[in-house]
Amino acid sequence: MFKTKPKSFTKISKIYFWTASIHQWHPLLADDQLKNVIINYLKLLSDEKKITSYAFVIMPTHLHFIWQQHGLNGRETPKGSFMKFTAHRFRHYLLDNRKLHLYKVNAANKAHEIWQRDALGIEIYSRKVAQQKIAYIHANPVKGKWRLAKDDMGYKYSSAVFYETGKNDFGFLKNIYELFD
């Protein structure tokens, strides 16, 4: 039987635009405390040379990264450990705030689901594709229904300031354009 790759399939050493969404699009990531869990774990994975992060935005219901995984993090891919670690931390937050019931699922292998299954991964193979995806990432908080800031530079949980000014407040970003010069 022919089996297709999931949308989330990513290879080690390739660069991807990657999107993950909170289960049923609940606005769990509206809380800055949870955004900081994500930032801190990206920093840890970067410091341990498991990933390189090129761009990101954390929205209330989803996130977008441009990143590259370099090797396994124990027995898991960095992507897998990111999903597992953040889900575990979010679960504790939801328990403390009596909101875990919003993530209840009817599944044989789990009682709750924090991240929707099968995140989207699109390989970045050129400067043009990188430019398109970075523009999309940085516009995400200020366009459409979101309007989370007046402009992309005003949204804290994004790499927009890094690409505009070179200021690396998060300490883990690398400029993707250096790869395609």
C-alpha cells in the first residue's frame, strides 16, 4: 500500500517554514507566559546546536518558524521534543487555570491534545522562497483579523526587529539571507 508523507514531514539538515496550531485553534498562546516557554525552549535547542532558528512569529492560536534541525535530541527530532516539551508545560498551565478540559480528546493513546496533529512543513530552498515566507511571518500579527500591533516591528514575539535592525533580543536568531548570498 502506498503511504503519503504527512504535511509535517521534515528532514534533518534541511531548512523549513514550519507551522503548528493549537488544538481546535484555542487562543492558548495569547498568554505571554506561554510564548516565553516557546522562546526559552527555542533558545535551549539553539544553544545545544540542535536547531538553527532563522525567523518566527508566535500568534495566539498558532506559530510559524523558519528553522533547521541538525540532529536528534536524544531519541527524538528537535521538532518532536519541542512539541512534547511545550505540550507538557502547557498542560500544567491549563491544569493550574482549570482549562485542561478544553483540550480533551477521545483517543486511545491520550486524554488531551494541545497541538493539532500534522503541522505544516515547507522546505526553503532559495532566497526568493525565504523572502516570501519571512514577509508572511512578519505580517501575520498585523494583517487580517489579528491586528496585534500597529506594525510588524511593534509585535514582540516575532523576528521582525531582528531582520529590520539586526538586533537579536532573543539570542538565537541567524540571518537566513547569509545562506543565499
